[in-house]
Amino acid sequence: MDTKHFCQSCSMPLDKPEMMGTEKDGTRSKDYCTYCYQHGAFLSPGMTLEEMKTLVKTQMEKMNIDSALVKKAVKSLPMLKRWNKVKKPVVA
Ligand SMILES: [Zn+2]
């Protein structure tokens, strides 16, 4: 079974190829969704983590997603590649 992929910017599940963002050469990004990343660049490059938290919360509430799940998604955002600026030791 494939590991489930999530957008490393907004935590949206990347379960369909059309959900994935695109690189400069048109290939699909494995890390980011189409709403965050197109043609090799973020659509909102100046966005902060706090702004993304607000956006994710607003979008999920619009979709009537359970508030516990919304909280969990917002909490997981700082761990994503785009926001996690802390260098972790590489595990071999
Ligand atoms: Zn995204």
C-alpha cells in the first residue's frame, strides 16, 4: 500500500494526481498540491505559517469538517516541509 501523501504546505491529502502541483518542466510535484504550488513555485510565496493556519482552518470549516480534525490539521502544519525550518539530523 502506498504511503498517503499530504501537501507539505497546507496538509491537503494528495490522493489524486490532479491534486498535485507542477514543477517547471510540467511534472507533478510529490510534495505540494496544485493550490499551493504550480510551475515550480508557490502561488503565495510570501505567505506565513500563521496565515496558512488561518486559511486551512477557514477552508476546513467551510467543508464542515469535524473541529477536532481541523485542530489536528492546523497543529500539524509547522511540521510540514515548507514551514519546518529546523534542520533535523539525517537518519540513514
Ligand atoms: Zn497545498
